Amino acid sequence: MNKPSSKKVSLAYQNTYGQLVSFFRKRLDNAHDATDLSQDVFALWLKRAKQTPVEHTRAFLFKIAHRVLIDYWRSAGKRRLLLAEDQEEEIYRQDVAPFETDPHQKLEHQQRLNHLEAAINSLPPRRRQAFVLHRFDGLSQVEVAERMGISVSMVEKHIAGALVHCKRYLAGQESVQHDE
């Protein structure tokens, strides 16, 4: 068994733990997650060190940290994507759902579409671009990221933010109409 000695583990922990926490804090907005992920790095190192001896411990730990961070972002992205899809479906149901041929319903539907267009036009330019490319041009989030030269994570944030903005904007328009 190639398990590292407890002295080597202790020394690596003392020398690298704080650096790992800083690494994660710079990339996450949650200090608690940064400490948890730093602990995960050491747990993974100890698990993998049984199979493969490690010559450069610090470099290996940061390689693990990078992979742990990618896994974290993927899982966080999936959560954001599920939330965004739920919000997108609600906007669709409320504002773009099929309507009957009644002229009054057509007029209401057209007004909602006009409000939705105004909501989209009031978005910041990059957020609007990401949202329109994904929602209306049918590009995947990866394709949007490539076209805009940003990360997929940033595309997800833009789309989720756009959906929240549109929902709030439309809710505000409804309350204005009810007040009149």
C-alpha cells in the first residue's frame, strides 16, 4: 500500500489548506463551500494516494482542487438550469400560451407579448443577447457561450437573471393594469 505517511499528510495540510481555501473563495461566493471543498480535496487525495504515489503533493492537491471546483460548478449549474427551466415554463404558461380566437383574448395576448418585448429590451445588452440567442434563436447554452466568448456558467447566470427580470417586469405590468 502506498498510503502517505501521517507526517506527510499533516505537513501538506498545514502548508496547503489555507491556499486551497483561498483558491476556492476567489472562485465561489460562499466561504462555507470553500472550506468544505478544501476538505474534499484532502479526502480525495488520501483516497487516491492509496493507488498512486504522489511526488509533488501541492501540485497534485491543486489539480484535485480544480476538478472538485469543476464538479461543484456543474452541480450548481444543473441546479440553476432546473430553476431557470421552471421559471421559463411559468413565463411561457402565463404570457405566450396558446389563446382562443376571441378578439378580446387576442388583444390581451398581444399586450402581454408587447410587455414581454419591453421586458426583454430593458435587459442589459449582454444578458439580453444571451437570452435571445438561447430562447429565441434556439442555441444551446454551450453554443451561446462560444458565440459570446464567455463561460457556460455565465450564460446560465444571464439566462436565469433574464427570466427573473422578465417575470418581475411582467408582474409589475399586471399590477399597473389592475390599478387603472
